[in-house]
Amino acid sequence: MVSGLKVGLLVALASIGLSLIFGVTGLVNFAHSEMVAFGAVIALLLESTVGLNGALFPLAVVLAVLAGGGLGFGLERGIFGPLRRRKMTNISLMVVSIGLAFLMRYLILIYHGAEPETFESFRIQSGVSLGPIELPAKDYFIIGIAFTTLLMVGLLLQRTKLGTSMRAVSDNPALAESSGIDVNRTIMWVWILGSALASLGGTMIGLTQVVEWQMGEKILLLIFAAVTLGGLGTAFGAMVGGLAIGFASETSTFWLDNDLKFLIALAVMIVILLVRPRGILGVRERLG
């Protein structure tokens, strides 16, 4: 269950940006998983080449998150914003995002290499026991950081002017604009925030596994499963969906082979969607 909590929090952290971007723009961004990999690769490069390891590693994480936010700013300002203003359809933008995903993936391959790597600062860690639970020390910090970040995102969406703008644009862009909300500015901040969260999620995932050029491709299905299960376009849905995927996949290993855990998670997703086609927190679309 604790392992499921960790996986669920990381999937939620990685997928919430995808849900936010879809909510305010209607874009299904297939390049989002590569933004996750981007964060992990940047943190690894900062640790290995700049020397931000050991006690300085948190600085590498912060810089990776800032780089991820900068990537989101660049993609919105340089690619998706101009294409959206040219009235390109969301289907066409989705195809652009697929091409962008391949481009980013192979650029990571060229500059990072094909060999999987681990963070030197956390390569070997002994288990720390808390009652019946025994995990490496880094896992406790990962769970704490992921939970705190998701809590802060929830507070931002509910208690700040920017969060209100995001929810308003997601619900009805035309009405939000007529109410005085700067829609383009809101979309820009959603891209920055979503990409920064993706980078943080990628760094945390790299700490638990390995950093490799295909890590974005491998987590893509879980990200989309979490967003679909929780309800497309809602940030809180991505959180709930990620936790559901994490719990279902990890607890299933108590009875089944470890290789089948993601199959079980996807099966659970299908069953829930048969009962609630719009997802756990999805709402019926208003017409008329």
C-alpha cells in the first residue's frame, strides 16, 4: 500500500500538467511525457557535470524544475501559441505534439546517450523501518515532496487569483475573457506550471528507477490512464486517477506477478470508466 501511495503520487505529479493544459486549451499533449523525461535528464546532468550532488542535490532539482517551466514557456510562446492563434484545430495540434514528442525523445538520446543511469547521490541506500514499513530513506522524502507539491497545487487552484483564472478558462474561455480574464496569460502560466510539475515528477521518478531516453515513452500510458480515469481537464481528477493507478498496480503484486501490475491498473481503469464514463471527478458536459 505504501509503495502504491508512492507510485500514485508520482504518476499524479507527472500527469497533473497534462490535465491542466487540456483543460484550458483542449490540447491532448503527447509531448508531456517527454517533459517528464526532460526534468530527470536535466537533474542528472547537473549532478554529474556541474557537481550538484550530495547536500547540493536539492539545488539540482530546483534548477531542473525551473528548466522545465522554461521549456513550457518556450513551447507555448514558440509553437502552440502561434499555431492556436492561426486557428489550427486541436487534432492538428495533437499531431504536432506527437512529432514534438519524437523530436524531444531522440534529442535526449543524442545528448544523454542510450545507457540507463542513476543518480550518484542515491545509488545505494539502506532501508529505514517505520513499524512494518521498510523503504529507502529517499522514498520517504519523495512521498513527502510529492504530497506537499500536490497540496500546494490544490491550494493554488482554489485560493489564488491565478487558480481562479485557470478554472474559469477551463470551464468557459469565452465567458472568462468577457469577464476581464487575460486568457492568453492564463494559458501561458498553465504551460509553465504544468511543465515545471512534469519536470519535478520526472526527477522523482528518476530517483526511484533509472534515467533513460525512453522513460517518457514508458510512463506515457500511465499518465494518460490517470488523466482519463480521474476525468479529463480537471487537475484534482489527475491526482485521484494517479493514486488509483498507483494503488491498483502495486497492491496487485501481492497476488500476481510483478510484470502484470500495470495490466491490472489498466483493467481497473476500464471497469471504473464503464461505471463512470467521464472519469471519477468528470462532470457532464453542458450543452445549449
